[in-house]
Amino acid sequence: MKWFSNKLFYTIGVAMLCSTISAQSLDQAKKMYNEGKYAEAMPAFEKLVRQVPGNPSYNLWYGVCCYETGDIATAEKHLNTAYKHKDLNACRYLADIYFKTYRFDESVAMYDEYIEQLTKKKQETAEWEAKQEISKTCQRMVDKVEDVQIIDSIVVDKDHFLSAYTLSNEAGSLMPFKEFFGTNEDINSIVYKNQKGNKIYYAHSSGDNHYCLFTQSLLMGKWGDEKQLPMTINSKEDDNYPYVLSDGVTIYYASKANGSIGGYDLFVTRYNINSDTYLTPEQLGMPFNSIYNDYMIVYDEMKNLGWFVSDRFQPEGKACVYLFIPNSNNSRIESDDMSMKRARAEITSIKDSWKPGANYADLVRLAHTQSTSGEKKIQKDFEFMLGNGVTYYTLHEFKSPEARNIYEKYMAVNKQIKNMENKLDSLRTSYTKAAQGSREQLKTTILKAEGELYNLYGQPESLEKDARNAEINYLNNKR
């Protein structure tokens, strides 16, 4: 009996000691958690979750530790367990997880629930309402993701991404700020010099301690007359990485303001010669922009290729340079498959954007070929005279989406007319060679085709006029 009593007391003692150690371990883990030492706290919470899988607090703490240390998939699993018990912090972290995984519709809904709970507790909601608005913007971008063919990508050191760019002479040149100006100042910017070599664009820190865009001209063989671009293009946040098209008025750049959805976003604006101002910047859509940093977009019009840089899904210090074929009419992916759109927006795989059976090897080689031609070769798909000496040669030059669509219809009708004329020529040839019995049937077919062709003849002139009016109206309104 005495032996049994001693064993019982020993067992109870061990159990109490284990409980005390466990309590101490939990308290220590919570202390590290509250101090933001998530990696140190994580093993203790992982052990507790294994012991009590349904405990909402353990799942929350472990899920947050996983999230903060980069294990998003595991974090989502355990935060969902905590969310079932309507944990406030689980809502917040799940909203962020949905945002980072491009499930923006789910992110919006989760932020909505989180904001509602904060409102009931009479806590501040402004920060989360702002994040929810960004999620809504991102969802619209995914819905309208552009059908851009990204034909190559290369991961490089972030400080040397220009090594992936090989521009034709007509596209100007790019050079790191420090190298161009021969300075050791800590300025992380790129200098763009135009084709004529008489103007440069770049960025450096302004008096407000953020990057602004500047320009200089070549005067008497020296760079001078530095001018800060107006606040219609510069902002109160960092603006950087400018590139100007050969027209001298269209400028692409990166900004952390103007509704950026994450870090640097890509924007385009145009210089109005008459008013000496820049038009309101337009934010590029996905896949060019992402919830990460996207910058230094360049269009080489001679090669009909473009580049841009992104640090999406890249380790610290690395960036990915994407090579793409410019989408002249900004056509979107027409599909109800949101998972496919999401993958194209994220650039999960560049091969997803390739056309069936296409071989881009020659274009990739062209991208890395140094052009030495001195005379710009203008791509001429057509000649569309807008007026005042302005002529468009490609759809990419249209500024108005409506005008571009109308002109595409104009081109389609002209093609239809050409096909119909060829068809009629063939039918008439067949008629002259046909036996008498077949001629009656051919005659009916020819008359029908002639009627269709007659109806088509009046359309191109009207469509071209409508396109011209739409483009002029758009340009006048933008001014």
C-alpha cells in the first residue's frame, strides 16, 4: 500500500511539473510573440497546436507566426481554424493572405468583416478601409488583365537590371545615375538619354527628401538647365525610372503615389506642347503592375519589343526583367475563368501568355542584338492622317480607345472588301469556264456577292471619319 501511495504522489507530481513547464513555455512564447519575435515563438505554438488541434488561440498564434515568417499556406490553414471562432485578428491576417495570393474578391470581403468588427468595438478603421480600396482596384485590374505576350524573363541582381536591356539606337540609351554623372552620391536612379542625345530624364532626391523626376538639355556641349518636371507628373512620394518614346511627348515612369497598389507602379503620361504641362498620369494595368515593385518599362519601337522590371516573388536583392511584345490595341483577356486571369496577372508562368504554336526564339535574339542603324525605320501598318501634319502608322499610336476600336473595324471592313473582291474574281472566272447548266447557279451566287460588296463599299469612309473625330475629341478633352 505504501508503495502504491508513493507511486501515486510521484505521478501527480510529474504531471504538475509538466503543467508548470508547459505554462512557462506558453508564457514565454506569448512574450516573444508580443515582441514580434515570431520565429522564436513558433516552435512552442506548433507543439501546442499538435496537442490541442482545435484550440482557436493556439491556431491564431501559430498561424500568425507562419505568416510573419513567410509560410503563407500553413498560415492560412491555421488562421481559418481561428476564424471559425470569429477571431478578430484572424480576419485581418486572412484578408492580407488573400491579397498576397491575388484572391482580391475574397480579400475585399474579409476586410469588410474586419472593418465591421472594428466599428462595433469603436476602433479606428481608416487603415483597413484604405487596404480594402486597394484590393478593389486590384480586382478590377485582374478582371481587365491585358493579353500581353511575355516571351522571356531573366532574374538579375536588382542593382544591375540594365544588363538585360539592349536598346536600338532609335530607342535612346539608359545608364545608372552614378555612372552618367560620375558621382558617389547614394542615388538609385537611371538616366534616359533620347535618340538625338540632346536631352536626358532622371530622378534624384528633392528638398522634400523623396525622389522627383528632372530633365536637362545639352547646351554648348554641356548638360545644364536642370528642370524639375511639374507636379502633374511628380508627386509627394517617390517618382523614378523615366523613359520617353521617340515622339518626345509620351513618358513612362514609376511612382509610389497616384493610387499605387504596391511599392512602385508603372504610369504613362503625355506632354502637352501647347500648355507646357503633362496630362494626368494613367496607371498601367496588370500584368505590368503588381502588388510588388514594378518599374523601368521601355518600348523599343524599332524592335517592337519592350522590357519592364519587377521584384514580384523574388528574394531580397533580386529582380526579374520581363521581355514582352507590346499590345498595340491594349486588348484584354476575354474569359470567365478567374483562376486563369489571376495567373496571367501574377505572371505565374510566362508560357501562359504565348500564342499556340508560336516560336519566339528570333524575337528573343533580336532583343539582345545591338542595332547600329542610324536611320529610324518607321513601322507602317497603314497611313491614317489625323490632321495638322500628324499621321498614325500603327494602332499603338491611337490615344483614344474608342477611336482605336473604330479604326480596327475600318481595317476589318477593308479586309472583308478585299476578300469579297477576290472571291468575285474567282467566281467570274469560274462562270466563263463553266458549262451552261452550272452558270445559272453561279450567276445567283455572283449577284448575291455583288450586293454584299456594294453594301460594304460605303462603310470604310464613314468609319475612318468616325475614328478621326473620336481621336481629335479625345485629345482635345485631355488638354
